[in-house]
Amino acid sequence: MGGALFLAATMDLKIAVLPGDYIGPEVMAASLPVLEAALKRAGHTLSYSTHDVGGAGIDNHGKALPDSTLAACRAADAILFGSVGGPKWEKLPPAEQPERGSLLPLRKAFTLFANVRPGFMPAALSASSPLKAERIPNGIDMVCIRELTGGLYFGRPKSTTTLADGDIEAIDTMVYRKSEIERITDVAIATARARSKRILSVDKANVLECSVLWRKVVTERVKALAPDIEVTHMYVDNAAMQLTLNPAKIDVMLTENMFGDILSDEMAAVCGSLGMMSSASLGDVKNRYGKPFGLYEPAGGSAPDIAGQDKANPCAQILSAALMLRHSFGLNAEADAIEAAVRKTIADGIRTGDIAFGGPSVGTKAMGAAILARL
Ligand code: NAD
């Protein structure tokens, strides 16, 4: 029956909403109606519960990731995260501070090994980029996929030793396993499939053993699982240059932990405003729909300088919700609709202060409402 078919095609998305601190709750409040409307149009439903995290977790429950918040995340299909931290908690020991005390345990609990960061700057915002407008006539639209749990940051041995001759030696170790490279390549393949079917893999295979393995495994994995996808390789020093010389040529950029740490920030800088930058961390854990469990959040912080003034740009949070639909639920059409509504709002000249360049601007709530109206 038609009714039964319709029901089978609909989904009930269950998400944990963690607004966090300062602008976190403001941009989250603007994003949820957009998310709900995008789902409702397609017949899906959203069930969510809201929980304290970061400074709010410390104030109300004594720690940045309260047990009740973690339990709610475990019961959900994905986490929509705001941002945490701020001056109120800066004097706490580092491990107890809002960002470290919440994001690190969440990464661990859900083995979040892949960081997906879109570099999104519509042509209408080319003035927000430090690059000359003629270099980016159509704006920037790329995705950086960074391996998050391996490489130089976590490899052992890691030590600082005073040697017999009195000199001091520090050691970090870069380690990658084939299996780690394969699973991050799979994320790049899934991302490239929904885009232009091109992957640019960045390494330093002329110097590093890990990069030689990286290049081999990426090549073999794509050949075996996705022969329709074109993979090219580039040394990291060249990639750093190409990001500023010709960012429009890059579509999906795949790289290891440290290179990705640096290149994704460079990408954010060429795209201009932090208020537009979304991100996702994807894990090994699968949700009820067999898709990666993920944590979705704006790339920026809690912006205490503008909090409570209805000034924050909600686009990063709204675009993070779109990323969630894409990666954790496979709802590409609904994600496309949200992204198109954000583009249209900006093209119509409706902007928060950070992307208005001295022109007229609206507040967080009005920006959210304008995006909702354009869905
Ligand atoms: P920030 O990203 O909060 O702010 C940097 C600048 O960008 C500020 O001028 C801010 O007003 C602006 N900005 C950021 N998001 C914006 C938005 N949506 N709209 C308009 N303008 C925006 O960085 P910060 O000031 O260095 O850090 C503030 C706090 O956030 C710190 O406690 C830091 O630890 C924390 N932080 C948290 C996360 C996270 O939750 N994942 C990430 C980074 C920083």
C-alpha cells in the first residue's frame, strides 16, 4: 500500500543537542527550526533532547561532560554540538576546562577518527576572503577530510630526555596503520561520491615512510572500492600553496592528522568568516541507520565577545545540521535544501555583521528566520 511505502521511506531522527556556552545556545536555537522544517518537508521526524556540556556542564553538574549528557549521546543517532568554553572557566586545570573536558572524551567514547570540514564561501561573500576576488570568481566550495586519531600527535614513543652530554632531546613519532588509512579513505570516497568524484590526497611521500604507505593505501583503496573516483596526490608543501593560489580547483582534500590540522585552518582563512564554517567528526560506531555516528559543530568557538547580543552568525550551526543529515542519515536532498537556503539568504543580501562588510546587517534570530523562510 502507498501509505505503508510512505512510512517505510520516512525516518525518525534521534539526536542529542548540546548547545554549550556563550553563543552556542543562540546559534543552536536558530538552527533547530531550520533542521525540523527541512525534515518535515520530506516526511521525516526529529526527536531531540537538549543537554548541558562544557561550561554549562561544569556549572550545573560538576564536569564538562556530565554522565547524563554522555548517556543521552549514546542513545542518539548523532550529536549536534554548539560551542563550549570562555573566560568563566579559563582558570580551571587544562584537563577540566570545557573544551578539553568535553570534546576529548566524546571523541574517545565514539572513536571519532575523521574530521570533515567544508570550506564554503559563496561567491557573494568573496569580500570576506583575504584572496583577490578574481582568484575565486565562483567562491570556494571544497571539503577537507582529516584523519584525527593517528599520526604524529598520538604515536609512541613521545618523550623529552636530558642526554648524558647535557643536551635535551624531544621525540615525537609518526605512526600509521594500513587499516587507519583505509577507513579515512572510505570517508573521502563517500564524500567524493556526493560531489565531483575527485579526491586530492595530500602527503609528504618524498620524505616520510608514513606518507609512502598513505599514498599506496589510498591509491589501492580507491581503485578497489571506487574506480569511478579520480584520485590525485600532492605533497603537503605544494598543497599549502595551491590552497591560496587556486582553491577553486580543489574539491575533496584527504590528508593525515597534522597536515590536516594546518591545511584545514589555512582553508578556513581563505574562506573568510568563522561564522560560516561547519564541521563534522565521524566515528567507527554506526547509528540505527547503519551510517556513521557523528558529532557536528561550528568550526569556531563560543565567541564570548558577541554573546548575548543577538549578533552571532547562525550559518555555521545550520550548515553543521546539514552535514549531519548528509553523513549520519544519508539525507542528501534535505542537506542540499538547507545549504541552498543559506546561499539564497546571503545572495539576497541578508547577513549578520561578520559577513556584512559594513553594510546593513541583521541579528542571529532574523538570520535564522530568513534562512527558514527560503527553505
Ligand atoms: P572564537 O572562535 O570563539 O572567536 C574568534 C572570533 O570569531 C571572535 O571575534 C568571534 O566573535 C568571531 N566568531 C566566532 N564565531 C562567530 C559566529 N558564529 N558569528 C560571528 N562571529 C563569530 O575563538 P576564541 O575567542 O579564541 O575562543 C572563545 C572560546 O571558545 C574559548 O574558550 C575557546 O576555548 C573556545 N573554543 C571552543 C571550540 C569548540 O567548542 N569546539 C572551538 C574553538 C574555541
